Amino acid sequence: MFELLFTSFPAIIRYFQLKRRGEKMTVWNMKTAVFLWAILAFCLFLTIFYYHPKTYAGVVPFRTVSVVSQTTGPVTEINVINGQEVKAGDLLFRIEDSAQQAALKQAQADLALLDAEQAKAKDNEIVAQSAVDEAEAQLAQFRDDLKDAQTLLQRGAGRADDVLTLQTSVSATEAELRAVQAQLDLARIDMNETIPAQIESAKTAIASAQVALDFTEVRSLANGHVTQLSLSVGSPATTLVLRPAMIIIPDRPEDVPVRITAGFSQVARNTLYDGMPAEIACESNANLGFKNSVMPAHVLRVQPAIATGQVVPDPQLLDMAAATARGTVLVFLELVHEEHEAMLLDGSGCIVQTYTNNIHGTVGHIIGATGVIKAVGLRLKVLGSIMTGVGLLGGGH
């Protein structure tokens, strides 16, 4: 290891001293040099591993879209296959829709019936208005006749019976006028309020029935690729979120940078900081030419909480024995070069190596320089992952 090589100079110096004196190396004359070597190696190991944290728990996260129908029923048509690329709005599958079609036709028939009722109400309003006009005209005529009869009676040329008869006619006509005015008001209420409200309700019912019918055509809401298609024609579609019909892996948004997440030991919390330089080596990018196998990155931010300490409402009391499994500090990283983002495979496992460079002075330069050892080690790890991946070191082949 490089650390042992760099700290071996006490033993090397002692070796040449003994050689110049012509003495043989023994445990006793090398013990001080070897002990000093061990102390220096330990200090170097501690410095490197503390100030340049590394983790194998890195991953390129991605989201999936679970396709779940909004209604139930047997599937009548499937329009996609596993691995197919789809666009937002593309039809995925259809569900049997006879009940929804019948509900839509019934709602449309109800609207047509209300349109006829509206026309009828318009005619009723016209009839009621005519009755009001007729009653008003008749009332005006009786009032004129009553006025004339009263004038004649005052002059002694009329009869009291005619006056009483006309007064009765006026009262009866006024009552009739009030009745037809009430009918006119009812007709106007039907025309202007009741029937329009019923029509709006019918239109809402049509829209609801149309939505229910549209639910029988399940369409993609995102651009991406179909995977884990579990449907076949005739199988029942379900609305259970935990039983999706298929999963869509959406395309990456062009305006959102790819972020790598990594879990570091809690001890590394005091060393990690925003903007900290790092290198990322994902197994899916490993190649013998080492081209783009290691990508420069930087720490975007450190999550201010550790997942294992999360407390959620639960009917059972918490047992802190579960806290013995220490969680990790979650760190978000971004690549330095945007062109590297397209080379990352979603879900790929990565080794994340960080380097401390925020310590000033000579000591800070020395600590920063020791990061070279970790950088070389990272590349050796990439070589090891290649050998493991092809089966030379007991991999999966």
C-alpha cells in the first residue's frame, strides 16, 4: 500500500546504517525503526481516511411513474409492450366501457329532455304574459265602466245595481290578475332559474360521465420507457396503488441536473462541507480504457438529518434497541461537467471519494496533498470492480 511505502523511510535509513557498519539486521536493532514506521503509517492512514472520506454507498437515483387505472374492469386492449418508448398522452391500454357509455348517453338524454322543457317553459311564459295582459285590459275596462256608472249615479241617471255589479267585476278581475301574475312569475322562475340550474346540473353530469368514460382509456402522463408490464387482455384492471399495471421510467428533465446521493459514515459529518471536491466512479461506467470511469464532482449539500432517527406516528412505543444500527449521513453531489450527466446510468452504484481542501496553511497543503493517495486508490478500486464484474475475482460471471 502507498501509505506503508511513503512511511517506510525510517526502516530504509536504518537498513543502510546497518549495512554500512557491516551489521546484520535483527529484531533488536530494527525494532525502533519498525516502531517508528508503524507510528508514521498509522498517523498517515488516520489523516488520509479522516480528511478524505470515501463511501461505496453511492447511487444515481431516479424516479418511476406507477401506472394505475382510475377505474376497474377487464382490460380490452393493450397498446404498449415492455421496453417501448412512450410520450405523454399516448394510449397505454383500454378498459371495458359499456357501463360508462350507457351513463354518458343517459346524461345526454336528460339534457335533451331539459332543452325541451326549456322550450315548453318559454311557451308557458308567453301564455302567462298574454293572460296577464288580457286581465289588465279587462280590469282597465271594468274600472272605466265603474267610473262612468258612479258618475251617472251621482247625476241621478244611473242605477246602484250597475255600480255594485261593476265593483264586483273589478274585484274579481283584480283577483284573476293576481293569479295570472303569480303564474307568470312561476313561469319566469322556471325559465330563468329552475330549468337553467337543471341544465347546468345535466351538463355537469355529462362532464362527469365523460370523465368516467375517459378513465377507461389509460394514457401516459410522462415521456419515458415502459417496464414491468403485468397486464394481458381480459385481466382485471385495479385501482390499487400497490398493484400498478406497469411502470414508466421517465426521461430525465433537461433543465434539472443529475444528482448523485451517497451515504457516509457519521464520523465524516465534521469533514464534509458544501462545495467539497469529490470524484465519482460508477460501476456502469467502468472500462479498461478508464475513459470517463472517474468523474469530477462536488458536494452540493449535506442532509441535516439521519434517516434512522426518524419518528413517525405508530401505535407501538419505540424501542431504542433498533438505534444500534447506525444510519449514514446523506450527501447530494453534482458533476462538474454537464456532458458527463448523459453518461450516467440511472440506478448505477458508485464509489464516492471526497477530498478536503478548505484547510489553510502548510498543514492544509500537506493534508490536501495526501488526497493523491486516495485518488490513486480510487482508480485501483475501479480496476478491481472491472475484474470482479467479469468474474476474475469471483463476480457474477
